[in-house]
Amino acid sequence: MKILKVEKSKELLISTNKSFSDITFELGYFDENSFRKFFKQETSLNPKNFRKRFQQNIKY
């Protein structure tokens, strides 16, 4: 389950412009701090930095 949440998080951060709030609730978290903590533990990056780093490599 944890791996699926990480992969879904990455997908949403890279392929959408959804707000962190929307992604947080879509994945079943009740607050952004919990989501940020979980994401950073699993990827070593916070969601904002992850999006910035990987979204710039996508050409639309």
C-alpha cells in the first residue's frame, strides 16, 4: 500500500498541476504536513522539490 501511494504521488506531482492540498486529500491524508513527511521519508525530497525537479523534464 505504501509503495502504491508513493508511485501515485509521484505520478500526480509530475503529470498534473494539482495543488499539494488536492493531492494530499486524493491520497487519503488529512493534512499536508503528514503527506509531506511521508513523501520525504520515501523519496528524500519534499513534494515541491520533487515536482520542480522532475516536471521540468516533461515536455508538453
